[in-house]
Amino acid sequence: MRLKLKNLQETQLLGRILGELAVAGDIICLEGDLGAGKTTLTQALALGLGVEEDNYVTSPSFAILQEYEGRAPLYHFDFYRLGDSAEVEEQGFSEYFFAGGVCVIEWPQAAEASLPPERLTLTLIIDMDIPIEEDGENNSRIAQVEGTLKEKDFLKIFQQRLDIVSISYI
């Protein structure tokens, strides 16, 4: 499924919908270049998961893992600095994949061999066909969504929610 996110608000809305649909045990992998919006999407996902708004979600670039409390624990990983799955295993991060929380993993390529096959992978691509906005930013994204979450009929419910808020498919 490919989605057109016309602005920052639609990226945040997509994240919030994902958070509202996520359940304990879900793994959401976020791929995309630096600045593509992975952390922005995670911030909105956290709100949808019930993480308190004043508990600001930041990129765990140096810490590698940040934990947040919501209706299920949110384990936010950034594997940008890790080399491979062996390093993920050595650090004990793979244990979180089965710890009963929602795992959001930025730069999941380093953990590929450790990740369970049942997961959602969302790739954010900056849409260079959209003109730069007045603030100098291009906030338009294409989101490629593959896989599924544990919620029964996730993709059907997800599509219904997207249709309600008018996020467009491409």
C-alpha cells in the first residue's frame, strides 16, 4: 500500500492511527533517509498509544532505546549506529521484540535477522515532486506500508480509518 502524505499533519495523523490500532506485541519498522519523518511519525504514534503528551518522544539515536508508558509499553529503537543482528542480540534488544510492548524500530536493517516475520514496515520517502513550502521545508511524503500488525483485520481497519481522514493512495 502506498500513501501520499501531503503535509506534516498527515504524517502525524498516520502515526496517530497506527498508535491507536497497535497492540502489545506489535513491531513497527520505520525506514527512510535522515529527515524523512521517522521520529515525527513515532511521536504521533506514541500519542495514539496513550503516551502522555508531556512525555516528549525523542529519537534514541545515541541511547538506542527509549521506553514510554502508554496503554502498552512503547519501546522506541534507533539502530542507525548498530552494525548487524549480532550486535542487536549481544545488547539484548531482541528480547524486547517479545516483551509485550509495541516496538517501533528506526533503521531496522541492522536487526533484520533478529526480527520476527510478523511486522509492519513503513518506508517514508520525501516527495521531491512537491514544491518547497514557505518555511523552506518539503513536508510531503510517500509512505510505503508492507506487512501487518497483530490486530485482527488490521489492514481493513487501517484503510477504513485512512479513507475517513482523506489520506490518499497512490
